[in-house]
Amino acid sequence: MRHSLLALALIAALSACGKTEAPGPAAPAAPAAATDTSQADAAFADLSKRALDGWLQLSPVSATQIGEHKYDGQIDDLSEAGRKKYLDFARQTLAELDAVDASKLSRENQVDAAILRNQLQSDIWNSETLQSWAWDPQVYSGLAGGALYNLMAREFAPLPQRIRSATERMEKIPALLAQARANLDPARVPKVHAETVAKQNAGILSIVDTFIAPHLQELPETDRKRTEAAIDGLKKAVAEQQTWLDKTLVPQAKGDFRIGEKLYDQKLKFALSSSLSRAEIKQRAEAELKRVREEMYGIARTVLKDRPNAPALPETPSADEQQKAIEAALDLAYAERPARDKVVADAEAALKSATDFVRAKDLVTLPDSPVKIILMPEFQRGVSVAYCDSPGPLDKNLATFYAVSPIPDDWSKEQVDSFLREYNSRMIHLLSIHEGTPGHYLEGWHSAKFPSTLRGVLRSGLFAEGWAVYTERMMQQQGYLDNDPLFHLVQLKFYLRTIGNAILDQGVHVDGWSREQAMDLMVRQTFQQEREAAGKWTRAQLTSAQLPTYFVGAQEHFDLRKAMEAKLGDKFNLKAYHDQVLSYGAPPVRYVRELMLDEPIN
């Protein structure tokens, strides 16, 4: 899900298209209320169509990713004039949306309109108030890398055609990098952002080396010469950008990575579309932290019982006794880990295992489109260990990528050991559940089948991350890995990371936490290894309001299942429930709840 925010909001425009049917000439007269709804839906469909048409011209890189390839040779304009055009378009679209009486829309379109409004308001706020374009160099590096990667990674068209589009974009990327130098104010750029992008900058050339350069001889001579010239131009532009990053931006970067309470609360509201406030999220997370640690201690007492040199295991432990017992039990799990060069291979095996289990238990309808485990592209490394990259909903039957970041070559033996303790064999299973089946890969496939483009494209991060965390617990409860207690322990530890994410994010950006405070939460309280915690500390500085999506989304999914079990009683069927939850195209969970329980759309 790497799209510009406004871009995604505006493609939501298709949400009503193809769903509103005008009555035929011989149809009986409709009641007044039905007529009002039909007219409102038609107006919303018209707005959607025009919004989509306008957006495709303004955000071609995101358009490529979602599967609209009319603008594959273009690139986003982040100059002052380009940003103004973008902003004017968002304001106009929002004004037209406000003129639609949402109460007269169908329930599905009420949801679509609410999602579209939230996203448009978010994008206007981001452009005018947060102003990421002025202080976050990741905006430009991500756009430059995505401009080529989105074209070359998937075979949606013949290779020569995709290379021609990539050539056009390579010719335009130097201007984008120049816009970065013009727009970014070093006094506002946090040093960690500058240093991260300085490390990623050359990664765009690895995309060229991997996907384009090996195929130059397959092109007609005229095309080959133009592509070679574009590559030469790109190399010079990347080198110029590297010099500016190293000599100007990194030394002069003076910004604070903490966005502060006011900006954070508003960004969190837009990001979550949840009824939970920051204070409520913190309260609920701290309560869960305590509960889960107590559950982990209970498992530790079981697996350590009668073991030589086991720590004290009293029924009512002190804080120190609880800590030592859980750590000792986790050490048993850490002993089984992949070899340094086998992380990807083990992830593939774990994905197959999880998929076979889901099929055998008949837990949810499985996808029929492929998933590939790949090494994370260099330009995207440095923020997370793994991610799932689903194809755009307009690109049918293409592969989903489950990307895993390789262990850096320059890491010491101690750093590698720390990483592999964290990503031990059982954790690799959980990672493959979360990113693959029945997590993001499966959810993305279901979401793309919904007829509303809003649900297929602008799928909620809260829904997606919450679903992935929900499936970790669900798989354990269903007996995955033969009810292995150490798998249960590692699953709870992985859930602790989710809880810690929510506490950490506001601790850093609102409460001014130091690195030491953050590391204490991650290493001591939630049992993360030093390498994982160090990486998360960097991620917490580079992002805001994204880390809580895992916890808040999971809580809303847990609550929804409880509500449906209470409603259906003995008629509750787990597969039917899962398929229904996934059938709505992944809007924020609150809307799924309202649709499933027939509550008002708010």
C-alpha cells in the first residue's frame, strides 16, 4: 500500500460506478424514498467518475500501481504549481462531495462517501498543515523508486512496452529529484530522515540493474538507444542527488522527528477512522500489555517445569520473577532458528505450511492468484523487515509479493544472532501468517474482488493490519503447529509487539520519549531483541500514526467477532464469518461492523 494519499482518495471515485442501475422503461414506479436514493447514488457515481478521471492525470505513479496504465510514462509533479493543482482538485472534489446528501445514498455508498471524505480532508490537511513535502525526503525517494518498480516488478504488459514507459519515467525522475532539492527545507528535515534517504538513494539504480539493463539487447535499436541514454541521465541525477544528500541535507538537517500532540492527534484521527481516542488507545494497550505478560508467564511455568536450572516459578510471581521466567521460556524457542542465508527459504516453507493448515481446517476461502516471496527491493529497505505488496485491483491475476529484507552484509555476528533470535523458526511462521496466509495476501485478494474500487484500492490500513494480527491469534487458537506451547508463547510475544507499537508511537511523538525509554518498552517489557528494537526505534522516528493501526485494528476485529458470535450463537460458523468480513473490500473496521450488524453508518 504505497500510494499517495490524495491519489487513493480520488480513485475511490469508482466506488459507485457499475453499482447503480437505472430502472428500465417498463419498471413500475418506485416509492419516493427509493427514487431519492437512486438519484443520490447516480449523483455520487457521476462525481466518482469525474474525480477518477482527474486523479489519474495528477498521480500517475499510484495509478500504475493500482492497475491503470494509461499514464505509465508520466510522473507526479511536486513543484509548487503541481501541488497547487493537486490541492485545488482535492478542494473542488470535497466541495462536490459535501453537496451530496449522504443520508439518501445506499448503505454501501454511505460507507464509500465517508471514506472518500476522510481521505480528501486528510490530504488537504497534509498538504496545507503537515506539509510532508517540505520536510520528509522519503516522499521523493519513495515516488522515484515506485515510478520504476511499479512498472517492472509485475508482468501486466509485454516487457518492451513496460521498458518504454520506464524510459519515459527515467527521463523525468531528474526533475523530481530537483523538486526535492527545491522543496525540502533542511532546517525542518529530521536528521534520521535525511540519513535514511541518503542510504536508500542509490537503490533506484538497483531497479534498473535488475529489471531493465539485462533486457536492453531485446529492444529495437531506436528504443535501446533512448533507454541507454535515459539510464545514463538517471545515473547522473542520482549521483547529483547523493552529493546533495551527503554534503547539504544530512549535515544541515535540523528538524524534530517528533510531530507533537496537535499534529499527531489529527493525523491519528485521519489514519484510524476509529472511535478510540489517543488516551483510550493507550489505556487499552497498557491493560493488554499486563494481561498478555501474565498469560505468557502461565505458559512459561508449563514449559519450564522440572527443567534443570529453571528460574523460580511461583504461582504469584514478583515482577522480576515473571520477567526471568518468560525470558527463559523464550530462550527455548530462540534455540530453533533459520541459518543466516535461509530466512527466505524458511519463509516459503512456513507460508506453505500455513496455507495447508487453512485448507485442511477450512477456515476461509483461499486465493487462486499467485504469491511470490522476494528479497525486499533495496530502495525500500530500512523501515521494516517484511511487507506484503498486493497487485492493484485493476491488474487481474497478477502475483502478490511477500518481501523479506535480507540480513545486511556488514552486520556483526552479534547483530546477526540478535536478528535470528527475534526471527526464530516459530516467528517465521507467524510472519508468514501475518504477511501471507491467512493475513495480508489472502485479505488483499478478497478485497480486490469487491465491486467498489474504493474497497479494492483504498483498503484501510487499520482493517488490513488488524486482520493480519487477528489471524495470528486465530491460527494459534485453531491448533496450528500441533498446539505447540512455544508457538503460543511466540505468538503472544508477536502480539506484544503490536501492543508496544501503539504505546511507542504516541510515546515518541507526543510524550517526547528518549531512545532509552523506547528500548525499555521494546526490549524488556515486550521481549524484542536489540536489532528488532533498534529498527523499530528508527521506524518510529520515520513514521507517525501508522504503528497504532496494528493494535487498534486488531482490537476492532476481536470485538467484531465477539459481537457476531453473540448475535448468531450456535449458528456461528468461522469460515462463513471470515468470508463475510472480507467480502466488503476492507473499509475501516467500524464500517464492516455497521454493515454486518445492520447499524447506522456513522
